[in-house]
Amino acid sequence: MRPETACIHAGYEPGNGGARALPVYQSTTFTFDSTEHVGALFDLTAGDAFYTRLGNPTVDAVEKKIAALEGGVGALCTSSGQAASMLSILNIAQAGDHILCSSAIYGGTFNLFGVTLKKLGIEVTFIDEDASLEELQALVQPNTKAVFGETIANPALTVLDIEKMAQLAHSNGIPLIVDNTFATPILCRPFDFGADIIVHSTTKYMDGHAVQMGGVIVDSGKFDWGASGKFPGLTEPDASYHGLRYTEAFGEAAYITKARVQLMRDMGTCQTPMGAFLLDLGLQTLPLRIRQHSKNALTVAEYLEQQPDVEFINYPGLASDKYHALAEKYLPEGTAGVISFSIKGGRDRAAKFIDSLKLVSLEVHVADIHSCILHPATATHRQLTDEQLVACGITPGLVRLSVGLENVEDILDDIKQAFAAIAE
């Protein structure tokens, strides 16, 4: 199925007389006819849902839909995007290990990797994703277990050179993990360019209506976990499952199966049946929405680019943008709806501009149907030092504008009157 069709039909097919809409299996547990069958479930030799933390028919249908959209062998829905990023690393790294991560990533992920994972004994080196392969190779260590980056970074709006990062990762026998939240599989499918694992905050464009937190991990099934000898958690016996070896038992689905039956089992960061149902409603209209977001945002970006109060603008859809060539390669159908731009005069003028907006909402959120705005330095990236802010491409006057699906002329009218207010 093509993406527009898969968004509507993949993952769930009603039987004769079955419900057209995806049913919500609002149950934490399920019943069985024999202890033998339940034993097989716990031995991972039977695949029925038996406890919603590990699997639920509603959640399962949405996981299958997202896996189909990204071209993966399987997916695991989580309670948030942060949970998806965390589990994607913990599934292959432990205390004493190391990962490489783009410094331009979302501030919450930056903190998760740089502070919380460090407490767990996993060291992270934040890298300049624009550096040469030779420069990046010099940062790889014998215990490096993954490379991590975002297709379109939040809020720096850098575009990851996925093929370059995949080459770096694979030449060292490790996987490339890509956060594809802003692009969504409609605008970019990172597996097509060599990525091995994809994560999303489904709270953003996939949901699209700001109604349900969520995340997802998608496994390409293409990475050879046994080749390098660096991933014993996948290739060696798991004592908690009677010595089962994931690569032997589950083949190309080893990674995503381990994430579910080991990490989700122990950490419980699961999606709910109702949450999955709401996510599915969003996915059904994702192609229409993300393309219109991209169209509206490009119109707004072209206007902002001409404004004397704008110090600089980051939007890879602009021909003048540093990442436009990469955007044309990886995101030919559009670069989503998020723009970042810096207002001359710094923090105070940026704050006055934001406070003067009437249609565009001040929100600690991004990437839904409503236009919204935020000042990262005092909000999502507040925990970062000035040096870290600079590394993320953030200035005191930088604002993040998420262009929604309102009539673009109304959005522009609101921006124009806010500029007039700061000129007074």
C-alpha cells in the first residue's frame, strides 16, 4: 500500500461483520483455556496478547500500521517520545558503554542522554553532525554502541545527513538510530537511507491534535546484531527467559522483541488502548496534514526571511537555508511545519513579540493543528547552559514557531501585528 492508503488501512482488517473503526480493547488482561497456553505465552512461543503492558490488540494494530509506514519489521508503542528514545538505547547499551549523539537534538533528549543515561553509566559524546566522517570517526570508541540523530532537529531545524551517519555507524559495526518525529514517514523514511532503528514522539504530528502522549520505536530488521560481537544482550542467553537468545529465536525481529519482552516488561512505559486509538485517528489524516503544514510553513518562512526584525531564520524548506540541499535529498515533499527564527534585540524583544500574538498560542508543545510558539531558552531548553544552548543553535532571541493548519493569511496577519507591537 502507498502511504496514504496505509495510514487508513494498515494494521487492522475487520472480518465479516466486524467493526469498520479500530476497536478499543479497554482491558488490562485477557483469559485463556489452559495453563499450558499461558505457559507458552511466558516462554514467548505463543504470540497472543495476555497483559496490556506487553501487548494489546488495539495497540498492536497501531504498531503494525507504523511499522508498515516506516518499512520496518516491527514497532513498539511507548508512553512518550522520551520513553521511546530511552528504551532504544537501553536495549543495546548498559553501564560502561558509550554512544554518539548529535548535539542539535531536542533539549529533553539532550538532558536524558547527557544527565540521566550518564547516571546509569552510559557515556554520551555530543557531536557536530555537520563534521566530516574523518572527524566523527575520531570520536568513536571501542565501547560505542550506537549513533543517534534527528531527521529534522528540534528546534535547530538542522537536517541530518542520514547516509553519512549510517556509513559512520556501519563501518564501526553499530546501528544508526534516527528520531523521525518532525519528518514523519510521509516526508522521510530513514530506513531507505541506511538507518537501522527509528523513534518518534507520536505526541507530535502523528497524533496531530495534542490529545495523547506517546512514542514509538520501529525496527528495520536489517542490522546484523551478531556480526560485531558488541551486542551480547541480543546474541547471548537471557537468563530471565530460560537462556533464550533473541537473534536465534526471533531473527530479524530480535531487537524489537527484546525491547518489548525485556525492557517494557521491566519498565512498563507502555501506551494505553485508548491512547493507541486516538493515535490511530491522527495517523489516518497524517498525509493530508503534514503536507499542508509544510506548505503553510514555507509561506510563513518566506515572509519572515524578509523582515528587518528577524536576525536569522532556520527552515530547511527555504532555498537560502544551509540545509536546503539535504532537505531536497531526504525531504523532497516538504520540511514539516516548524520554523525557528531569532528576533533582533534578544530575550526581551522576543518575549514581547510572543506576548503580542493573538491567534498563535504560547504553548509548551509543537507540531499539531494549532499554530503555537515558544521561547526555547526559557522553556524546553531552560536546563541547558549557555554553552550547550549555543551547541544546539539557540540564541536569546530565538523563538520556535509551529505553523498550524489555520488559513495561512490569518497566521501572517497575527505575526504582522506582533511585529508592529515590538516596533512601538
